[in-house]
Amino acid sequence: MSGSNPVAALFCRHVSTPEPPELGAGPRLGVRPRRDLEGQLDSFFAEHHVEPAAALRLRALGLLYHDHHDPAHDIVQDLTDRDGALIHAILHRREPDYWNAKYWFRRTDAHPIYLMLGHRLNTLTGGPEAAEWARQLVLPGSFDPFAFVDLCEQVARQPLDDPHVAWLRRVQHAEFEAVAHHLLPA
């Protein structure tokens, strides 16, 4: 993400895996064991003086990115703000529990990452179908999380090498980056 906070970009690189998360629960190859990941997150938060509230949400985000759904859920289930609701919604979308994901997305109101994602979708490569799907995912200038849930549900049984699945995984990764940049503002 151009022009964004270098600490947020560093967090994204620090947590990223060789392949973006699957649309479903996983687990997949290339994720870090929970204990190792939590230690690395603790070091990152201390080194970069991340505020406790942001660190808690980033921990849940990192755990979810590495397919550690239960510990991520343990964190977000007690958060009542829209950032916590957003991560909670993403978690349920990946379970998959689409109805519950939409419940939590309704609690995020007009989250600032939706505008970031709405502008970024056109930069994510894919075929002509991806361009059509990008149009479906964007309300006037803003990302539509409900349409994204619907598309994830639509391809739930498709193989990972399906081009639609691959593109939606890139969108999901962009969503992860947008949340991290939101939680670690410049």
C-alpha cells in the first residue's frame, strides 16, 4: 500500500505467509505454530511501541491470518468496538459461517477500510471475470463486505487453483493489509 505507515507495512510483511490464507478455515502449509507466532508478535509490538488496544486487535488478526481461529476468536469475542467486530466478521467468514459473518459486518458500520479496499480492488490482477466481480464488490467507491461474503460462499467448493478463488484470496489479503494499516496509522 503506497504512502502508508512503514510500521504497518512491516507488520504485514512480518505476518505474511508464502500463500495468502484460504477463503475457508485451513489449515494450510506455511503458517507458523501459535507459540512461535505469539512470541514474534510480542517482540514486534514491544520493538515498535504498539499501543495495547491496537496490539490486541493485531494479535487477533495475525492469529487468524495463520489459521489459529480459536485463539483469535477468544480475543475478538470480548471486543465491542467496530475494529473488533470487523476482525470477528472476517473470522466467521473464513470458518465458514456466512450468516454470522454478516451479523458482525453489520456491526462495523461504514468502516474506514471499506473505502481503502474499494479503491484498491482495481489494482488486484485477475481476468475479465475478476473485473466483473470487482464491480460487484464496490458500492459507490466503497468495498461491500456483504457481497464479498456472498462471493466467498459461491466459490466455497471450488479448488484453490480456480482463478476466482485465487482472486478472492488476493482480495482477502488486501483486506488484511487494510485492517493492519488502519490499526497502525501513520
